[in-house]
Amino acid sequence: MFRNNMRRLEYTVRMTCKLIFGMSQTLVLNASYEPLNITSWRRAVILMIKGKAESLEEDQSYSIHCGQKLPTVIRLRYYVKVPFRDVSLTRKNILLRDNNSCQYCNHKGSDLSIDHVLPRSRGGTDKWENVTTACLRCNVQKGNRTPEEANMPLRRKPYRPLSNLNFEATRQIDSGKHKEWSKYVIGIAA
Ligand SMILES: [Zn+2]
């Protein structure tokens, strides 16, 4: 009986660890500190053990081995050349960049539209830095004005995403899961 209970407890602990650690992800930076990709903590630890990466940020609440804390940001010791991939300016990608939320009032819903920060009628162009996600209400309220004129400050300045990694990193930072990533990802205000 006692043994069975112990076994069950051990199993629960093991599964909980697996669940927590399994969900935990690590941001991988190039030797130049540019974000490269997001990987599992297991792969991050392997890179560290092999001497290929160093840990920059750690989750202090989890120890993995010999006092080593769970790495949440690592940096490669060698430089990896990455070809530049332009992210196309589409409605879907703009919404993704803006975490599917109105950049004026933070509303999330199906009534999201694309707003030109400097209105098109006043020379505003279709470029990443001039388009933002706005709910219909805010879009109508802002009308033919700039955010300053309408006294509607943007929650985040529109930026050109460097890669799809930006989207995923933004999503995780916004969800509160990996706030410590924000200082390494360009275009994201902490
Ligand atoms: Zn809004």
C-alpha cells in the first residue's frame, strides 16, 4: 500500500516536471546577440554541454543538473550566417506582428482592421512602419488623423519584422511567458 502510494507520488512528480520542462522554451541568439530561433530547453542544454553555447538568462526556479538552472536565453559561441528573409506585408502578417490585438485599445476580436498611422489620404504609404492593427471602433474614431492629433497613442510602434521568429517571440513575450526575451528581440518595447 505504502509502496504503491510512493510510486504514484514519484510518477506524479516526474510527470509534472516533464510537463513544466516540456513546455519551457529557450531563445537562441547568434554570437552577435541576434535572435536565431526558439528551441526546447533540452536542446539548449545539449548545446551548452557541448560547449557550443553559453547561458544568458535562466529560470531560477528550476534546477536541471549540478546547480545548473533552466536556460531561457542562450548565445552561440560561434557565428551562424543567416540568409535575409523578407517577411511579406500582408494583413495576416500585420495581425500576427501585433498579436491579433488593436494597437490603440488592446481589443482582440474578429473586427480587426489595418490602420495607416499616417493616413493614405495624407501621403501615408503601405510599409511595415506605417501600418498597424486597429479595431473598427478605433479605426473610425481615429479617422483621417495621426495618433498624436487624435490623442490615441499606439501601444507599440509599428516595426518591420526581421523574420517569423519575431512573431513567435512577440507572442510569447506578450503572453507573459518569457518577459526576459524582450531585451534581445528588436522592435519590442519591454
Ligand atoms: Zn481599438
